[in-house]
Amino acid sequence: MSDLYDVWRFTRQRLSQAIDGLSDNQVTWRQHERSHTIAEILYHIAGAEHYWAARLHGQNPARTDYEGKLDLAVKDGFLRDGHSPFDDAEMTVAGCLAALEFTEVEIEPVLSSPTIDQLEMRLVSPVGDDVSGREGLARLAQHAGYHTGQIWMIRSHPEFPA
């Protein structure tokens, strides 16, 4: 399983490069009314990691208020209409980094050395299909990389704040 861990680690490194040095104003900038901000993307990434980690560890994904918000962030305001569960005061660089650090600790052991039970576990993915733990981890391994490209596109917008 180290291949998936290696992909995830690489995509997380690239994500880190994409957000390095950004300000709170930059991570909350919105290109247009229906677009996502960088902060929303970062909470969505953290939410996806929490989603898989909690379920593969057999934990209640909403055992704390914070974890409940993370669990909702993978879908709310992202995969379905609505708003992010994180409020404006939490949409900061520090808040996003804290969420990513929290979920890194959760998901890293599962990606680096999952059990057979975790790999074979049947789960409903955030998009609604039935997948195995292995299939979920494969999706998650590249997930941050996908959104890193979006972040670079947002940063390249001519009106992106300096």
C-alpha cells in the first residue's frame, strides 16, 4: 500500500507549495459568485481525508463538533449546493492549515499500512457510490493533487489579490 501513500504524500507536498505564502485575503478571494475559494477547497480536502480516516478507523466521524464540520466539508458547499460548514472567521490560512494537519495525522497511518479489513471494508463514498476501502484510498491519494491544479488556476487569475 505504500504506493498510495507515496502518491498522497507527493500530492500533499505539491499542495503545500501551492498555498505557501498566501494571505487570508487571498484564500478567501472568489472569482465569481459560484466559484470556490482556496479556503473552501482546503477544507474540502481536509474533509475528504477525515471522511475516509474516520470510517476506516471505525470511528464516529462527528464525535466532536470540529470533526463533524470536517465530515460535512467534503460535501456541503462543494459536492452539493449550500455553504461550507466552516464560518467566515474560520476561513483563514491558519484555520485551513490546522485542518490539514489534523487530518494528516488521521489518514497517514491508514494510507501507510492499512489492515486487510480496512482495505476490504465497504463504504459509501462522498459522491455516493459503494466502494471498498482500497478504492477509497486510491481516490484519496490523488485528491489533493486534483485540487492543487485548481488552486494554481485561481492564483493565475488576473484579478487575484496581490
